[in-house]
Amino acid sequence: GENVEQHPSTLSVQEGDSAVIKCTYSDSASNYFPWYKQELGKGPQLIIDIRSNVGEKKDQRIAVTLNKTAKHFSLHITETQPEDSAVYFCAASIKGGTGGYNKLIFGAGTRLAVHP
Amino acid sequence: GAGVSQSPSNKVTEKGKDVELRCDPISGHTALYWYRQSLGQGLEFLIYFQGNSAPDKSGLPSDRFSAERTGGSVSTLTIQRTQQEDSAVYLCASSSPSTRLAGGHLLYNEQFFGPGTRLTVL
């Protein structure tokens, strides 16, 4: 079946450094790729998403790149801060039954630790 | 406005008991999803509602799991005869329905997640 692989599972960086998380997906029909941040005891929160008609999207210190040919996408966080510490999940859309809906397959998550 | 809310936030139960988990989606969101997150794992899709109907139940792990949605709003996930392997965080999300664009492409909308219910089966 469809799956999303995410690497690394844990990532430790010094404050101010950059962090990169990579995901690959299997369904060539996927066309929506969100990234979620989950802080301890909270539900995931969307931080950025990208659709298949663009190759890169930026929002302040966060950027996402997409390579549809290779079926992989990446999250880049620059100038990391301690408050960036959380678990990050990538996801890819797959065809969700009749009528179409946003069925997402999630990666296993990356635990990011930013040390002061 | 208010986000997605879930109750209870924590539930401890004994093996074999039934439990009900509740989700209140964002007002006006017709799409509702349930996910399960086991310790240190990603999100596992359970079921999707569009309005009160569930066109996709493919993620429910067994017939002990069921869900319903009434009035196009509140949803309840029920687990019967709970087992220890059911211990996990159960997350609910809601979104506006996907919009079909010219050319047939779907414009997906963000899923907003609730804080989850942590279920512990002893």
C-alpha cells in the first residue's frame, strides 16, 4: 500500500543551526504535502504545506521543497530556536474513495531537539 | 473561534471495558477524521466522515472499533472490549471539504487537529 518514509527519526542541533527533515512517498498521484509540528501533549499543527504544482515554498524560517520526479520532499528550518523543539510529521495525500477527500498518509515523525 | 476539542483528555480503563471518545469539530467543517497515534509512532488513519456518513472506514483495526457522527457535528469513537494494544492517543481532525477545481484537480484543505485523548488500557 501507500506509505511515507521520514528521516531522521531524531535530530539534535545547536541553536542557530539549520535542520533538514526528508520524506519520500510512494503514490505518484499524491499532490498535497503538509508538514505538522506536534508539541508535547498537544495535537499536530500545520506549519507549512506544498502542492504539486510548485517546487519550493518559504515562510520566514521554514521552507519546503518538493521533487515529484524522485517522489521526495523536505522541510528546512533555518536559524533554529529552542521553541522549534517538537516532533515534526510529513504527510502526503492519497486518493480517498469516491467524491475525493484529503486522505493523508503520515510519516513516522522526527523528534527535533534544539539546544541553547 | 474555537478549535477542535476532544474529551476526555485522558482515559484509563480496564481490559475488557468499553470506552467512548468524543470529538467536537470546528463549526462548519463537514469533514472529520479519526487517527490513532501509538507511542513514538506516526498517525494511523482510522475513519473519515463527510457529514454524517463515513465513506472510508478502512483504517478501523477490528470490529471492536466503531464511530458515528450526528448532526454533521460531534463524533464519537467507541472501542468495545478494550485490549492493552488499544492504548494510544486518539486524535480527531476536521476540515472544510476539498474543492474540485477546473480540470478536475482537488484543492485540499488543512486538517485541524484536536489535542487528543490518551487512552490507557490496564
